Amino acid sequence: MDIFELCQDFCFDGEFLRYEIVTTGNINTTYKVFMQCGDKEERYLLQKINKNVFSHPEKIMENITSVNAYIDHRHKCEDLFVLHFISNKSGEPYVIDKDGNFWRACKFFDCACFDSPDNLDVIEEAGRAFGQFQYLLNGYDASRLHVTIPNFHDTRKRILSLEKTIKYASGDRKTVAQEEISYILDNKKLAFKLCELLDEGKIPLRVTHNDTKCNNVIFRKDTLKALAVIDLDTIMPGLCAYDFGDGARSICSTTDEDEQDLSLVKFDLERFERFSKGYFKYLKEILTDEEKDTLALSVYIMTLELAARFLQDYLNGDVYFKVRMKNHNLIRARCQIALCKDILTKLDKMNEIVNKHLQ
Ligand SMILES: Nc1ncnc2c1ncn2[C@@H]1O[C@H](COP(=O)(O)OP(=O)(O)O)[C@@H](O)[C@H]1O
Ligand SMILES: [Mg+2]
């Protein structure tokens, strides 16, 4: 795609100078674009939405625009920005290229971004940003949002679907994965807890981000304070437990998601303490008692759910997650199961930590 041509369709200030590729991020294709604006150089982020993952990018952009407008309208929020997308010449927040790809653009911030942080201050700030984002959206009617990936965190459906795959899977992969299959099926009851509470109407649907990894927060370079929550592609109706649980799973694990030395795979309580402290800074004011009771357990549930997804993809012959080595999805499933086992031994302590920061 000709980036210069594409930029002509956006209402950018200034004249196109050059662009660079941004290599962080997992889903979309991202560029940094430089424009000459008088004697100043302006920078923008230009992004092609991955249409293999998101079949209706216009719905994603509608969700994002609506949520941003709500935050702007309802709150004076000085310590967390909203990323506004730049309009095309017809006023829409995207440009569609000749191949039908959706592109969007926003201001590029000279920021820091971390894939797997070990700085505890950064971890607390990541928690603060995601928790504050949810706090700012309190009162937004989540049913107004398009559900862009149906049943994304429906753990019960995910595990039922895994069971179907197991039933029809044949051959070596099923034999090799027997231990992992047993672990997930033996623990599914515990993993259905959030679904049951939701069915019974005991916990509320909120607006959730659904991809609460640290690299979806940008930080000021000088102070390492969180600037903005980014990557709002998966905002949908969901449970507070999804964002908190999945964020803690990814940010408080001591290893990458494909660590093969399982003795290294641990859930770090020091990180969890700081992540929780940040997360509940604002949110504690609005969570219900029933929601609060689900939070520590949600870390286990989100971890088991991901293990089930990796395992299912392994049994299906690696059709969803990109694999970079032999048995990659099985390795990933094993790693998440090892994390599950460690989390279970720490659940009492995790509940204590959560309760302390909810006071
Ligand atoms: N407005 C921005 N300013 C500076 N960097 C950004 C901005 N938005 C995104 N980034 C960087 O680009 C990366 C990818 O963007 P993101 O929207 O998270 O895409 P993906 O869906 O591919 O993860 C981020 O992890 C961050 O490092
Ligand atoms: Mg991202």
C-alpha cells in the first residue's frame, strides 16, 4: 500500500514527509508517519486493522468513538488521555483502501511501552490505567456496544468447545496432550464460576477492554506514568473480572507464555500486590460486593481459559494462533496450566491482597 497516497485521505495537518514501521503490537500493522507542519514536524500513528481477526472494522470504530465520547463528555480526567482518531475527508474515523482494508490514524505520542514489565511502578501504573478506564466507563450502557468477537470470555462455551474437539480429535496429538486435557476437564467446574454468577444476574456487565496486556498502555517517558489505554479493538460488554483477571495473568507471570522450563513459571505476588493497588485505586468506589468476591479467582479462570484455547488449537492442528516451533500450542497450554497450578496454591494470599486494596 502506498502510505503517501493513503495519508492524503486523512485530515492531517501538514505535508507528508516519511514513515517508519512500529514493531510492537500483535494484531494490527502499525506505522509512524511524519508530517511537516510549518516549521514543526508532527507525528501520527497510522494503523491497518487486521481484517482476519476483525471482520467488521467499522463496528470496532463505532464502539471506540462512542466510548471515547462518553469519557470526554462525562469526566474531566487529567491523568488519562483518550486517543482520538483523525477523520477522513468525509468525516469518518478511518480510510478504506482499494483492497477493502480499514486504516485509522491518531497522534503519535513519544511514549514508553512495555511488553513484559518488571518495574513494579510500571505494573502499578498499568493496573491504574486499566482500572481507571473501566471506572470512567461506569454508567455506560454496555449493551449499546457491538459484540465484535462473540463469546470472547465465555469460559463455559470455550471449554465445551474444547470437549467437542477432544471427542473428534484422533491420533498422536490427543495422546500426547492427555495430561493437559485431564487437568482442564478436572478443573472446569471452578472455571465456570463467572458464567454462573453472570447467568444468575449476580454480577453486572460493564464495558471491558478485553486485552489488558501491559503493551496496551502507553507511558510518559520521563515519569513512567500511564498516559493512555490503547488498542480498544476488543471493547465489549464484559465482567470486571475479565480485565482484572487477564491483566494479572499476563502482567504477574514470571515468564513468557511459551516457557518450556515449567519450574520457572510462577505467579508473582509482589507484582500482583502492585497491579491490584493500581487497578482498584478508582474502581473500588463502584464495584459491588459480589464482583469483589470474584476478582482473585478470576485470575485462575482467565488462565485456565487461555490454556483451553491453546490446547484446542493444538488439537485442531494450529489453525488460530501463529506457531513458531514444533508443538508451540501444546507448550503454551502447558505453561498456562503450570501457572494455574501455582495460582491455586496462592489463592488465599491473592484474596487477602485484593481485599486490602479494595478497602
Ligand atoms: N498513539 C500512539 N502513540 C505512540 N505509540 C503508539 C500509539 N498507539 C499505539 N502505539 C504503539 O503501537 C503498538 C501497537 O498498537 P496497538 O494499537 O496496541 O496494536 P495491536 O492491536 O497490534 O496490538 C503499541 O503497543 C504501542 O507501542
Ligand atoms: Mg496492542
